[in-house]
Amino acid sequence: MAGQRYGKGKKWAIGLGVAVLLYTVIGFLVVPAIIKSQMLKRLPALTHRRVAVQEVKLNPYAISLTLRGFSLTETNGEEFVSLGELYVNFESISLLKRGFVFKEISVKKPSANVVRLIDGTFNFADLLTNAAPAEPKPVASQQLPLVMIDELKVEDGQFSFTDLDRKKPFHRQLGPINVTLTKFTTRPKEGSPYSVVVSTEDGRTFAWSGDVTLIPLAASPKIIVHYKASYQ
């Protein structure tokens, strides 16, 4: 009798070990490879641009995703958007509250290059669809899903704008852009303290700090912003 129990316990232990091993291998190796290959395969057709992805990492135990070295490049070789690193730590799902909880979302060295071309169109126009929007269907009044982010950070962001549709081409670049947002939530009547600091290429800085409150009203949320700003 004891031998049978020992045999069953051993089988359970072996089965559990195999399951953990498969979960680890699939989570750390297989899924990131699939995500990267699908991005490289599908995004060029969707964005009409060359796509580069340096690395995709997934930690199935911490429930985190890391994307490094992502970029979309125009056919003429100019950069459209790029991303040094995106890190998302998904903490848990609250099924009762139908919400999503993130421990951390951080974006390092994001950049975007917006150009108004000579014909008056923008370099992102090919990303927009020309299809006529479908008639909106009446929906029942409902609140937005609960989203909670303990910490949201943007580090060393860059934004460039060029206007070629004028006698003298105009170019402006903002950066580095740093944003810190803590305890953000879509739960009604809860504020989110944050700070934004933007530096221009001529050495001027813009600082903005305050809190954000989002109050869902049926399908249209209302955002209330309290802030103080300084520009030097």
C-alpha cells in the first residue's frame, strides 16, 4: 500500500516537473520567438515600412514583456518611429472588476519623426484608412474597464516635426521628453499625480505637474486635469 502511494506521488512529481519545464521553455523561448517573427512578417505590410526588432523577451513568472530595438523606417531610409525599450509588467487581472493591473510600464528612448510633405499630406497618411466609417450601433451605457498602472515612465523621448509645404522649410525637435505617471487608474474619483519635463533643442524647458481624474460617462469618458506649469 505504501509502495503504491509512493509510486503515485512519484508520478505526480514527475508530471509537475515536466509541466513546469514546458511552461518555462515555452514562456522564455517559444512565445518570444513567435512574437518577433510575426512582427517582422506582418508589420511591413501593415505599415508600408521596413521593420526592425532587436529582441523580444517574456518572463512567464513575472508576467512581463520586454521589447528592444524596435523601429519603422521609411523607404528612403529615414526613421519614422523607433523605440529603445518597452517594458510591461502585467501584475494581475481582476475578473470581478473586469480590470487590468500593471505594476510597471516603461518606455525608453522613444522617437517619432512627423513630416508634412510638399503636397500637404503627412508621412503617416498611408497608415490611415480611406474606408468610410460604419454606422455606429447603439450600445448600452457602460463604464470603462478598470485599468491600474502603479508606475508609467517615458525616458529620453524625442519628437521631430518638419514642414516642407512652405516657402522656407520648417523643422523643430523636442527632447529629451521625460514623463512619470504614478498610481494611474481609471477608477472614478481617483487622481493620478504625474510630472512632465520637455526640453527643446535651444535649451528651453517646459515642466508640467499635477493630477488626472478620469470619470466614465456612458461610452464617453470625461477627463479632468489639474496642473501647474512653468516654461523657461
